[in-house]
Amino acid sequence: MLIIISDLHLGDNTCGKSISSDAFYVFAERLDEMAMRASWRSDGSYKPIKEINILLLGDIFDPLHSTLWLDTEENSPDYTRPWTDRKKPAYATKLKEITRAIIRKNEKSLRILQELKVEIPKRLRSQRNWEKNKNLVEVETHIYYMIGNHDWYYGIPGAAFDEIRAEVVAALGLSQSDQPFPYFQKDNAQLAEKLALYKVYAQHGDMHDPFNYNAEKGRVNSALGDVFTVEMLNRFPLEVERRFPELPPTVIESLHEISHVRPALATWLWVSSQIKHNNLPNSLQSKIKKLWESLGDDFLKLKVVREADKRFQFDNVDKLEIALQISKRTSIKTLNDLVLWIQEEIWGGEISYAKKALEEAAFLDKEALYIVYGHTHHHEVVPLDTTESRTHLDDQLYFNSGTWHTYFDLAIHKPHEQKFVPYQTISYLAFYKDDQRKGHHYETLSGIFS
């Protein structure tokens, strides 16, 4: 049995809180039941499966969403950001500091994965009341980690980064070494062999997102999205807290959840809603808006941003510049109306990368029946192709593994009232081989809880 999970975004809680450990307890409980069901064969017999492979498909740890990156200023000798020189000792030191903070803040959740022990009955006559069976056998379980756009740092080669990876391996109980974590499954022969058994091709999917992936430099490098995240989304709540001590603590705490707002285009609406629903005076509202604009100006002046701005091309820097200038030239009410209009008339929902799966060599060569991405946080299953014989052995499908995440989602009823509903969501994929699960080949599981 193969399980694929992505986008846990476990952070150090300086930029919003990670999903609660309850999600991991539920997963561990369901894993026992899934293993039991996978042990029922096509001919109706029960034969315990011998192995479970769990693939963590990127954005598992989230060092990017940490205010610890902001400890140094641009002109200081120890200035460190995700995009600065990784050869300087300060870079690995900072990554180690953030990684250790992530491990500390998610200790309960990580321990569940680290100590994962799947036990199922040796023999069964029925699936009913199977939990009462005391004659158990342990199923060998392996966990693997592939990187995405929020945790690409764990793919950086070098002894200093090996030490950091070793701590991640220990914290998650991974079945891989402290060598650079793979971005492509071919980068880890053992993992590639495991996925081939299930006819699965998997990658994080961020390479189809030019804002978060630099195609010229490759994955083990920073992208423009890293700069925007650190210098705008991570910095803004800190600056609000520092400059406006009169604000209620609840407002500050809410602003630190800015990275969890969905849709992403509603980020400013989240800020505006906190201003509105806490009845802040107009003068203070104006100051907070001007602070956002000021940080936007500083962001656009950064050397790394200017270098990413390509002449004679309408690129991501130009799009960000337009967005920030719109914010600068309108009132809060007009800006809110504009954001809502763009959301309703242009954005049209989450992005799907299903058509990108059609370009994968594994799809074209039919080496894989199932193409799996993460990244978008949008759990979906999309048929790609089949043959005239229409047997399930020929069906090719695209899966997105979704996310385990806390969200503050904009309510669709009277969106102008800027009401956000908080909830936590989890989703994961399961794949079976040979005659496991009575001959079924895949299933998806998802859930939402408050």
C-alpha cells in the first residue's frame, strides 16, 4: 500500500499555527483500518500486506513562513534570507534554527509519525469488529520525503545541510539518509522503485508555478514567491505589532494568520476585515494601509526583485507592481471592492495542473497510470486518458494530494461583509498493487474539521 500526503506546512508558529496534532492521531488510526482493508484480496481471502510506503510530497516542513528570517537587515554583514549566499555559514545556521523551532512546535504531531506502528490481525473471517482481534502482526512501514517550494532547502548539498537533514530524518522517522532530499523521484532509486510498483509518478508540482519556481535556476534555488512571502506576508504583522502597540492582541494574532487566508487573492480583505470588525478608528485604518503600501515600495526596491524584472516582458514583478500600486492609489473601500471583483470575475477559483500532467514523460510513455502533484492545495481527481478496451488497467488519471492545513476562507454570502470561516482540512491518496484491496487500485480520503 502506498500513501501520498503533501503540503502539511508545519511551521514554527511565528506566521500562523500548524494544523493540530489531532489530524495526525486520526491519520494513524485510519492507517490501521486501511491496512486491514488492503489485506483483503481479489478472491475474497484475507492475507496481511507486508509493507506500507508513505510519501511526503513536498512542503512538509515550512521554513519559509518564519519571522526568524527577518532578524537581520539588508546592509548588515550577516544578512540572511532564503535567496542569499548559502555558502556563508550564517545560512545553514539560520536554517537549522528554524528547522529546530519547527520540530519543537510540532513535537506531538511528529512523534506520531516517528513512532508509527501499524498492526492488523493475522487472520480474519470478516471485517466486522476486526479491532477486537488480539492476534496481530506489524506491517513494515517506510516514510519518504520529497521537497517542494517551501522546503527546497533540504535539497541543498553539503555537510552543514546534511546535519540539518539528519534532524529532519530523526524527527519524522524517515527511511532515507541525510543526503539531499529528492525533488524528482528518479533522484532516489529506492523511492522510484517503490512508486513504479504502483504505477505512480509523483512530484510536488510547483515547477508549473513561475512565481514559486525559477526554471532557469532549478528547484534547489529561491524564487520570487520566497521574497514576497518573507518581505511582505511575514514582515507585515511584525511591523503592525511594532508600530501600533495600541492595537488589541486579538488583532495582532489574527494578522499573523495571513498566510492561511484563502483564496490567496483575498489576503488584503483579511487585513481589512480585521480592521473593520475590531472597529478601529479611521486614522488608524489609514496608517495600517499606508504601512502595507510602504512595505510594498520597499519590496519592489529590493535588489533581488529588480534583478528578477525582465526588460520588455510582462513578468511576475510587473504584476506585483501593478497590484501594489492599485493598493496605493485607492481607498480601503475601493480596494476591497476591486479585490472582490477580481476574485469573482477573473480569478474563478483554484488553479488545476491537470493539463500539465499530460506533458509528463511518464504519462506519454504510459510508464505511469497515475500522475500525482501537490502544491495547489486543491484536492482533485481528473481522468487523463484510457484505451478503447476501457479496462481499468489502461486508465490514466491525475491526482492532486491536497493539503493538511488551517484555512480562513472567505464566506460567499455577502462577501462585502468580509466574513471568514476558519477550519482545518486534511486529504491524502492511497494506491494498491496486485490483488490488494480486493483488486481496487486507488482511493482518496479527505475531511474537514473545525
